[in-house]
Amino acid sequence: MKDLDLVIPVKVARYEQLAETDRKLVDMAREATGRSYSPYSHFRVGAAILLDNGEIVTGANQENVAYPSGTCAERTSCYYAHATYPQAKFMAIAIAAKGTDGNEVANPIAPCGACRQALLEYETLAGHDVRVILTGAKELYILPSVRSLLPFAFTEF
Ligand code: THU
């Protein structure tokens, strides 16, 4: 028997330390929280995806009175991006959230398991790493890839 220690590489940064393109992506994810439809949780999440054609596609969580029918911001944005630009490859995604007090969360939130699996599909299609920027008011986490957020992912059958 042996141990397998998995490491998730995360860069912790402040907004001011980001490159301009990343700052724009974060700005757009933050802005997208304003388009959240979340009358049940009052938790507003926004996501912005940078594509290799230069477009940035945003999405926000869309809830439903039949709770499980709602979708997270990450899946709203990745399905919208691929349905709109089926040929484009994902380059990076930024995710932002506002808590029930209406303020941006202090510490970044991370995508749920289902969204990690959905995003991984587009990383696989892209054939390269898709950077993930998780945004908080205090600090941001930058991960090199979706895969780094989902070790032991189910990728083929
Ligand atoms: N939510 C997201 O949109 N993304 C996440 O990463 C976590 C949770 C949404 C789902 C639901 O509308 C609300 O936040 C509360 O869970």
C-alpha cells in the first residue's frame, strides 16, 4: 500500500495584482451577479468565460420554484457560451458571488461538483487548461485548470 497525496495548486492574489485581461474577466463576473435570478436563496452568483475568439460570455444563477430545476452561474454560462460559439475554445472562467447581505463574499466560493464536471467537458474539448479565477472581496484564488478542481474526474466510458 502507498499514499497518494494530491496537491491543488492555488495562487492567492488581490485584484490589483491581476493582469488587465483577468481584471476584466473578474469585473464581468461581478457584474453578472446583477443578472442572477435568485428569489429563493438570495445568493447571487456570476460567471464570465473568456473564449479563444476574444468573446467573453457571462451567466448568472437562475433559480426555479422547482428547486432542482435551477442552474448555477457556472453551468448557465458554459452552456450559453458553447451554444452560442460552438467552435470556440474556453480559455478562462471567473466566478463571483454576492451573499444574502448584498455584499460580495469576502472569501471566494468554489463551483459545485456538478459544475466542475460540466466545465471539465469544455476544458477537454479545448484541449488545454482553462484557468479558473475564484473571486472574493478580500482575495482571489487562481487555479491553473478545471481538472485541478476535480481530481479523479469521470472523463470517459
Ligand atoms: N450557486 C451557483 O450559482 N454557483 C456556485 O458555485 C454555488 C451555488 C447558486 C445555486 C443557487 O442558486 C444559489 O447559488 C445558492 O446555492
